[in-house]
Amino acid sequence: MKIELIEIKARLSSLEPARRKILSIGAQLDGTFRQIDTYYNSPEGRLKLREVDGEPVSKLIHYDREDTPNPKRSDVTIHETEEPGPLKTILERTLGVKVTVTKTREIYQHQGTQIHLDAVEELGTFIEFERPITDLSRDREDLQTLMQQLDVENEDLMTGSYCDLKQDR
């Protein structure tokens, strides 16, 4: 599956105020999940295998994304597998593991945007918006509006991924 997204990621000092604001605007909770993302050395973009506790399917995800703090475009390709073990072995042997990121993620839906509240081991707490691109200009405006509604400040926006943050430690 291939999708184009527009997204932002920002640091939070605490999840609880953000959670209250998300619920106050009418967002619906899909669930809370423990995710383990194993990132591999990739010559282009980022490549990770996502395993979710209790889920029968794992996802190999490759994405190219602008490293800017503003709402950014991301080209994503996802392959699902019910047997991640052999795939993980092949990726480790051929590309090598860059870093592993473990997080607890709450996923909310709001007017076509997926909102994530993440508690990332060793890194802290974050909020992320992901929206499939239908009209880039309008989608960018929608994320800006959501940032205002949820009090996400420009200075808290991040340029990279959790992988980058973990590598920089």
C-alpha cells in the first residue's frame, strides 16, 4: 500500500492536557497500543519494521519525509506480514539495525486526521498529526488549525523522527 501524508510531530511536556483538549474537540479514541519500531540502515528514506503487542500483523514501512518543523509531506509504502521473524532476520543481516524505538501510542481520529499521543521510552512525550493528502494547501491549513486548537506551539515542532532523536542521544 502506498500513501501520501502531511504530518507534524511536536514535543509535549505532558500527555494529559493534550488528551483533554483532543477529547474536547470531539476526536474519537481508536485505542492505545505498545509499538516496537526497528529501524534499519537504508540508503534512501527511513525503513522500519513495526510490531504491535497483541496484533497478528506487523508492518514494514518505508517513508521519505522532508525534515522540516512545519507540516511536511511524507511518501509512505507499507507491506503487512503475519510472519515478521524471517523478514526481521533478513533485514538485520542485509541492512543492519540502526535503532529500536519502543512507545505507547494513543490513536485518535478527528475530521480526517489521525492524532497520536506518544510516550516514547528514553525520549519523552509527543503529539503527532497524520493526514492523507487530498489537497495539500487545504490539508496544511487543517493541520495548522488543529495545532491552534490543541495549543501545539511552533517552537515544539520537530524536524526528524524518533529514530533520529534516539541516535542523537
